[in-house]
Amino acid sequence: MRVLVVEDERLLADTIAEGLREQALAVDVAYDGDAALERASYTEYDVIVLDRDLPTVHGDEVCRELVAQSYGGRILMLTAAGDVDQRVAGLALGADDYLPKPFVFDELLARVRALARRAVRPVPPVLERAGIRLDPHRREATRDGRPLRLTKKEFTVLEELLRAEGGVVSAERLLERAWDENIDPFSNVVRVTMATLRRKLGDPPVIETVTGSGYRL
């Protein structure tokens, strides 16, 4: 499950993110509306925890824009205003759920998980190249008909390489797609994951390292 926390109170945002990460969720953080829309434009979040009172772009506008785009992730709106009229107004904007501040973290976690189960995602196409067949919807991958037992990270890395259709995918791009922003950008996790993925794919080798640029299938 991937979650975006949008909250301008940095301590609160970071606290929520840390709590969700402790529950094995991949979490990114944005501190204003502009950053939220930018992140949502290139990342498919299952749930967006959205504060209503945001700088640069108000939370209402963020919600309207995401709804207008038919964004697949669900929106949990947060606000300090807890009266019924405010809740109705938030839901009328297109938010899927509403949680007034202050709140208990366990309730927020329960709501995030409930919304994630309802997240709508378009069924992605099956990807094929070099004898590799990957079905993102069923989370299945084979090479020359042989099933591949891949971890979530390995599966995502292989998916990104297949989507590039022979183009080079940078290590930074793989970090962004398979891990969250909390990962150390100087970590060697991509190199380690690539080594195990190559071993599982077997011979002949199909993943090429492009020095100084990234990897290519």
C-alpha cells in the first residue's frame, strides 16, 4: 500500500508518516498543495491523507483537481474544523472520508486501510519482452513459461524495465518507484535487488547495466 500524507504542519506530517511506515506502508510526504499535485501526477497512491487548510494550493482545490482527473486513489481529508457542515462540505468536494483533528492514530490507520481496499485502479496491460511475461494485475511473472518467484521490490523493478521498452531506467527512477522517499538515495538496494533479480531470471542474461545511466532490458 502506498500513501501520500499532505500536511503543512511538518511535525504532524512526519509523525503520521512514521507511524504508517511502522505498519509496513510506503509513505511519501508533501507539505503544501503544489507538492501534493506534483507527486500525485507521477505516483499512483492508494490513499491520500489530505489536510484541508494547505498553503500555495488549498486542500479543497487539491481534492477537486484529483477528482476531476478521476484519480484512482482514495482521499481522506483532515481538518481542524469538526462540525457537521464542514464534514459535509469536504465530502461534497469528492473526498472519500473525513477525519477531524485532533484524532487518534489508530483510527486514522484503520480508515487508511479501509480506503485502500476500495481504491480503484485501471487494469494494467500484460508486459512482454525477451521471453519475460509480467502481469501487474495478477502479480505474476514468467520467463519462457517458467514461473518467477519475485519479491515485491524485484517485481516492481522488473515492471519498470519492461515498461521502458528497451530504454534505460535510472537507479533514481527505480528507487522512486519501488521504494518510498524515506530510502537513502545513496543506498545500494537497487544494485542488490538487481543482482537477485538477474539470478532469478537465469540465463541468458537480459538485464544490461549502462554505466553512468542505469539499467536496460
